[in-house]
Amino acid sequence: MIKMAEVDLKTKYGTFHEVLFYDGQKEAIAFYMGNISEHDAILCRVHSSCIHAHIFNSIECECREEMAIAQQLIQQEGRGIIIWLEQEGKGNGHYALLKSIPFKRAGMPQAEAYEAVGFQKDARDFSAAAKILKALNVKSITLLTNNQKKVNVLSQHGIHISQTRDLKL
């Protein structure tokens, strides 16, 4: 991962430091508050892009709310990091998301809706998040997720996960 640029950004949850990384194919963003290097159990949210929620304010998924909760928790803690990965449609792309919507609206869970239209349940790769955490010298994290795949991939790439916390909505 190559660090491309960085800047402070004022948000409604306080000032975060944004660092843009590039791996030769995709950009990823580390968005953090406070001193995150060499501390234990840093709050960490690994978050994938969601055009419908983050841009179009869709109420059909929880992505926007999960991002807001992560920022609120980091603000309360005074320290934490969000890693934003370009992995629309659980890594299948926006086309897959659009094709899966009728199945989801018929009551099918999103992952199964992707499979119903010929895509993977979850094609995301979280290894870029591990590389970013290492580049920023994050010692260990409290991962804000209920996704076991994130836990497994980060652990396999040498990230120490002290605990996980679900983002309850």
C-alpha cells in the first residue's frame, strides 16, 4: 500500500485524519481520530462502499447508520479508525447489487440474493485493511463488526483482534 495523501477533515463527529492509500489497482482510505499507533484495542471499523446508502440515502440497508455509529463510538472513545474499502455490492460491484434487489425485496437475505443472480455471497477482500493497519502501526484492534470473514482475514494477515463489537442499530 502506498500512502498518497492525507488531510484533517472536520465532521459532525469531530475532526478525523484522512489518509488515502493506493495498492496499484484500488484506493482505500484510513479515517482516524486520536493517536492510534502503538495502543491496544483501538476501535476499528472496516467499511465497504455502498452507493445506495452513502450517496442516495437508501433506507434499504444499514450501511449509512453503521458508519455513523462507528464515528460516534470513535468520538466518544477519543481514538479509533475506520478503513473505507471500494467494494460495492459485497465486492461484486454495483451491477450485482442492482440485479439482486428484487430478490432482497422478496425477503431473501442480501448474500443469498447475490447468489440467486449468479454472484458470490461475499466477494470482498479485507487484506488491504490489514496492510493499512500495519502501515499505521496499529498494535491491536477492537473490531466493530459481526462479520466473521473480516475477523478471519485480518487475523490471517497478522492483525491482533482483542475483541469484536457488533454495531447494534
